[in-house]
Amino acid sequence: MKCPKCRAENPETKPFCGECGTPLPSPGGRSLAQTETFQAPLKELTTGSTFAGRYQVIEERGRGGMGRVYKVFDSEVKEKVALKLIRPEVASDRDTIERFSNELRLARRIRHKNVCGMFDIGEAEGSRFITMEYVHGEDLKSMIRMSGSLSLGMLLSVGKQVCEGLAEAHGLGVVHRDLKPQNIMIDRNGSAKIMDFGIARSVREKGITGPSVMVGTPEYMSPEQAEAKEVDARSDIYSLGVILYEMATSRVPFEGDTALSVAMKHKGEAPKNPKQLNPSLPDDLAGVILKCLEKDRSRRYQSASALAADLDRIEKGLPTTERVVPKRKGFTSRQITVEFEPKKLIKPAAILVGSILLALLIWKLIPRKDAVPVAKIKNSIAVITFENQTGDKAYDYLGKAIPSLLITSLEQRGGLYVVTWERMADLLAQLG
């Protein structure tokens, strides 16, 4: 069914929206959210249209509590970017937009390979919008839905990468506050990127929401968020613990009929050990997940870096074949193969030809003599074999062919005593 607020698709068994947390209508009736509020329709962009005079719409990529997200081509910078149209009820509040702009400026300071880059906030055609880096891939929630619990190697790889991105943001004083698998993109190379830091809240400044307002998706929010208390970096660690739990078991630790009931479970109910749902889960990883889910934030990991260190330790204990390493740009087998193709032999061949020409030049500069006494050789030259260093055995013959050619040329012109390996022993014996 569709969420009455953000219009996101949800399974009929879900009591509330997985995107924005709005209660969903029951099969036989309407939800409270449907009868309480009438919200202005969100502008829709059609494929092929141009928005704000520069963004050519390619396709709609998703919908959430903040609005719709589109993949667009920015005709000014000549790149594909993601464009999010902000919902009218959010955009219509001037104070909200001002605070939101301040938070976006903070989010733009985060420059990390595991964080989606935020570009700008603007207004056009009666709508507010945000532009950000476009990530080609799937969100983590979709991956879990398609495959169930993820492999241990993938879980650890994604978990570590998210930790690295969070550590960078937390170091700048920015807390995400709505970390969930829908906000984590996995690209084709297996690299994870955290999305939507544009609605994050600064630790040092007030954000979009005021005090006593619960913000976040109920299934992933920390106990302090459920109580509408001030949050810090450890709230993101709790949310990441929920995500690790879901990656390991394909289920979230707490479910309920309403958003409020789920929030209350985060506040007062102990999660089931994930190993009970996935017996193959290592004990130490189950312990790490449960530590992230501690109700008392002082008993959780105190930093994303500390959590990453434990995940890395567990990963190092895995067989190499089970580890998942994100692909990085570098030398590939194809590139290495190309280095030994015949085209690459042009340079070595040129060096060899140059050696021949140099030897001939030396010969021309030396005066000719009718005879050269072997006992008093002054104008002599030694010609030895060349070594094939191209890596291709097909060119080994050049090691002898080139010296033979050189020796023949020098001996025919005269004026030099040409020394080969065969003559070396005799020459040394004559010279004493």
C-alpha cells in the first residue's frame, strides 16, 4: 500500500511507513494520518523535462519523508546528479528552510568516500530543492529485501565503511539522526555511501526540529530519540547497530503495530540476541551488535572508530575467500596484460637499433689500420649477447641475432678488433 504522507510503497503487513514512519491505513479502514491532515501535493517532474533551466530529468529514483528524488543531468556542469524536491509543508516554513540551509552548509563540509556529497539548496518553479552526488547502485534496504540476511563478509564490509563515513561526520560535529538502510547506497564496486546528511543536525547548533520533537524512522531510532532527548554521535551508533542486526538476520530488533509502540520498545525492551535468529553468526559479532544497542548510551561504543576497529578485527579472522573488499581503481589484469603486448616492444627495439647505430658511429670516428697487432690492441670493441627483458620468450632470438649482425658489420669495415665471447679467452691469455 502507499503511504498517505510520502506515497512510498509498503507491504500490506506493515503498520507504518518504512520511509517516513507515518501510520499506514489498516486493511479495513483509514489511518489517523489520513483523517487528520490534508497535505499539499508534491510537484512531480516528468522524464525528459527540464527543471530550473538546467536539470534534465532522467527518471524518478525514490520518495521519502522529505520529498521525491530524481536522477537528473546538470547541463551546466555536464554531470548526472541527484535532485530532491522538498515537500511543500516543509518548504513553506521560512524558519525551517533557514535552519535547513544552515545544516546543509555543515553537511557540505563532509568530504569522504563513504558519504554522499551535498551540493546546493535552491528554489525554482515554486519548489525548493536540494542537489547532491548521484550514486549508481542499490540502497541497502533493497539488497536485504532481495537476498535476506547478507553474507558475513558483506555485512562487515558495509559496516566498516559506514563507520568510516560517520567518523568523518562526527568529527565535524554533525549527527545524521535518521540513519537507516534506505539511506545507505551500495554502488557497483561494493562501496557504501551514506545519504541525506542534509537533514542531519549539528551537535553545536539547533536543527530543523525544535525540542521535544521525535525525529527519525521508528524502527531505527535510538532510545534517546524515542524520548525526544538531545542526541549525539552515539545515537547514530545505535541506529547502525539496528542496521547490522537487520543485515545479519533480515529482521529489525523491534516491531509493533504503531510507530509509538516501536519507539517504546527501543526505550525499554531488550533486543533478542541476533544469534538466535541466525545461528551461523559469530559470537563476537553478535556481541558487537548488542553493544551498539545498549539503552544507556554510555555503555555503547563511544565512537564510530571504536566500532570499526572491532568489525575489522572480526573481518581479519575470516578466510580470505569470504572477505568482501570494495573495488578501487588501479591496475587490473587487463592493464598488466597490455604491457606485454607487441606494441610495448617498440621502445626496447628502438634501444637495440640505437645501440647498433652508436657502435657504427664509433667505428667511423676511429682511424683505419691495415693490421692490428693482437699483443698491442688499442682500438678494440667487445660485443656480447643482449638479454630479452620484455617478458615474451618469442623475442629471445634477438639476444644473439643483434650481436651477430653488429659483429659482422664491424668486421667487414675493419679498423677495430672485434671481441666476442668466443675470442675473449684467447685475448685475455695474450694480454697476460
